[in-house]
Amino acid sequence: MATKALNFKMEETEILDMRKVASVFNMTLTDVVREAVKEYIEKMKKDPFYRLTVNVEDASAEESAEILTEIDRLTDDDLSIASEKQITI
């Protein structure tokens, strides 16, 4: 797998805090950021919005707005998965 560099800005106090945590666990800042991002991405992928829209990348602006409106109307009961079925066309 190819590795690429990424440059981003953070508050100095946050960087110092990360350095402190990294040193306690004998990790690099890169490792701390990588692990945090990995955990956050997994959390985001479980979000109902992501799960309901991930497969509609080619949707028009109107279709996307309609999907978002419908998602906003859903309750927690609506978002629980009762069953799953895949249909191949």
C-alpha cells in the first residue's frame, strides 16, 4: 500500500497535548493521528446518514436534497435494521 503525506493545521495546545499522550504511550504523532482518524472514520461509517447515502454517489442535487429530507424525518425506530435483502438486477 502506498503511503502519502498529508499536511494539516491544528492549535498549538492540541499538538502539545498529542505529543504528551504520544510520549506516554511511546508512539509517534503520526501513529496517534492515524489511530484517531481510523477510529473516527469507523464511527462515521456507522452513522445512518453515511449508510443511507454511500451508494448514491451519482445522485443529482435534487435527489440528494430529497434523500436528506427523508433521512431527517426518520426516528430511531426507523433507523434500526429489521432485515436486509439484496436484489441483483
